[in-house]
Amino acid sequence: MKFYTFLLTLAAILTVGGTDALAAKVEYDCPDLHDEKKRTIEPLNQGYDGWFFRNNDLKMDFSISPEAASYIKRLNSALAEQDIQLVILPLLSRAIMANSEVNYNDPWQENYDLDFAKSSYKEFVATLKGTGAGVVDLSVLYPTYERSNPYNFNFKRDIHWKPEGAKVVAEVAADFLKKLDKYDALPKTQTSSKKQEEVGRAGTIREEIQRLCRGEIEPETFTSYKATRKSTGGADDLFGDSAAVPVSLIGTSFSAVDEFNFLAFMEEFSKLEIVNFSIAGGEMSASLLSYLSSPYFLEHLPSVILWETQAVYDFNKGTEYVFRQAIPAVEGSCSGENVITTNRASVSSSGAASTLLRGLEGKEVSGADYYLHIKSSNPNFRKFNLEMEYDDQDGELFPIERDERFENKGHFYIELSDQIAGNLSSVVMKDSSVNSGIDIKLCRKTRHDKKQTDDNRKEQ
């Protein structure tokens, strides 16, 4: 009877005082956290035990539109024609990995539905697989995160993983690479990582919290690693003039920042030589476009491209502008009979428009079988707008802007729209960020036929 009475009393405490009990786990007093006038970065929400989540971390719907899936499918096909295997590694959201720290008593977090988010991620992976690309499904790590302290893998006040978080993901991704048909033929390496000293990390989010919350916000510590690598044959360490790159890694700061040790863990578990082209702060597409539009890509074609990205990115926003640059970049510049026309021009930062191509009506150039290749020798030539006019009086404005993180080599590829039925008549550039001389080519693709373009139009 006494035990039963205890249970009733405990139930009453949890029912009546549950909110206060849980609120006690909120570590910091942050009266200005949602003050639009005081915050300087994206909104933050305080979870339990010192955890903070961005709005994006709490994303639940990862669905991809048919249009976005179609573009990814076409990119995968273009790479496959070059005998390049595309493998996409979509990282889980922080709220999935650290759901125990989500504060459901906070109005900004109360509607988070873990089951829905996990199911949506699985559908997201299935959609990506439907494009023909290889996809590393990290939902296999759900049990790992659920039975462990999430602080073992991720920072509380930084969006990134710790090296231990990078390590568990690298094991799963490496197992996927080992199952590729071409794995045995790829050059191997011996890479090992050893734990070093404890170091601190104080990033942008911690600085923001320090401004918006009371008390001292201490930097978080983690165990650093040191990697050593020994090639075991195949391509040399620098991938010389004739050597192909076995695996190219493109992605975000999760891959680009050395202290997380992701590249080394990938090499250690996969035994493959990997070259890193990731860009910190580049979000979904900067490293993809930077790498594919660089001359280095076509000069040293990889066997595999491992694309680390985050499921929380919106694959449906700006998709057209990303993939209409990425897909023709795989083709590279045209030559011979595939050159429709060329021109050399100068553009000005004064805002004046420059006509790059005109009088194209009779050439019957229309759809994604055609693209523009623009080349500038000025590395600061990063921003401009292209106006493309068609003979049916239709037209479009195509904006391009590469920030300072982008490894700009001066090559720009723009695929013509599949949504415009008319023939291209002129191309005008305006709003250039700098003065520059440019060379422009109007190209016909060599590895895509008219039937594919027509099929794309039907899908969209």
C-alpha cells in the first residue's frame, strides 16, 4: 500500500509540477534570445543541459520536389557518362541526433515530432536513391544516438559534430564505398588517427549566445586527433598530370574543418585515397559548383564523388540555379562542331549592360541540350546577371553570385532552360561586380540527346 501511495504521489508531482521539473534542466537565462533587434545570426532555441538548436536543426520535413529530384537524376547521369559514381551523404539533423535535449516546454520546440522527422528522412533517402545516385542512409545510426549521451558526438553550442561524431558517420559511409563495384580497382592508402590533447572550440553560435544570455558561456572542449597517411600504390599523393583522383570529397564545414578529422576517418575505414574539395560555410552547393567548374575536375576525373551535405538544407529552393550550372560543368567547354558561336567582350562594374551574343534566332538553340560557357581571367569576377531572350518573346534572368569562400577559377557554365520553348536569340550581361574581359561560347552538349531534353520537359 505504501508503494502504491508513493507512485500516486510521484505521478501527481510529475503531472502538476512536471513543467517546472523539466524547466530546471534549462541551463542559461536568455531573455534576449528571440529579440530580432539584438540577434545577429539565425534564430536560436535553448534546449536542455546547455544545448541550443537553430530553427533548421528542428526541421522535420525533408521532402524533395519532383523537379529537384529530376535535376539530381540528370547530374548523376552526366557524371555516370564520365564513369564517375556519385555518392550522396546526407547528414542527420541535430534534433534527431540529440532529441533528448529538445525542450518540448519551449513554444519554439513544442511541436517537434521526432517520429515524423525520422520517417521523413527515410523518405528523403528513398527519393535520392530514385535518382540513381548512391546514397548513404544514416538512419542506421538512430539506435546509436538514442542509447548514448548526444554530447559524445556533437557540440551543444556549435552546429558541428565532434571528431567522435565524424567517426561513426565515416564508418557507415566507408562501408557503403566498400560495396561499390569499382572499389577493388581504386588506389588504397593506410591512414590512422591517434587521440591528442583536449582543445577548446568557441564558434559563432557560442558568441551569439554570450551576447543574448546572462553569465559566462564557456567554450566547449573536445579531444583532437592527429592523422598519418601512407599511400599503398596507384595514384601518387599529389595526383600528378595523368593521375585520376580516386575519391573526391565535396561538402560543408563538417568535411572541410581539419579538427573534426572526417577525411582521415574516411580514409582509415575505407582504405581509399580521398582528396578534399569541401568548403566551410559553403552550405549545400558551393563546393559542388566550385569543384565541377574548376579545370582541375576535368583534368583529373575522379572515380567517385562523395557529396557530404545536410538533410536540413532545402533542396527545393534555388535548385534550378544550382543544377543548371553543375550539370553542364560536367560536360566542360565545347569544341569542334559542338561550338554554336563564340564571342569576346568586356563587362563593366558601372552597371551598364553588355550584349554578349545576338542574332541567334536562326540557329534553333533551345532547351537543356545547350549551354553557355563563360570564362574570365579575373578571380574577382564573381557576380553578374544574365538576361537570355528568346524568339517567342519569352526570356529569363539568371543570377550568379560566388562569395569569397568559393574557389573561383573564372569558369561559369549555364544550361539553357527546359521551361522555355522558343529559340535563344540574345544573351546580355549586366550588374557585373568588377570590370572584366570575358570569353563566351554557346555550346551543344555531346552526351545528351534531344530525346532526354523532351523527356525532362514532360517530367516537369
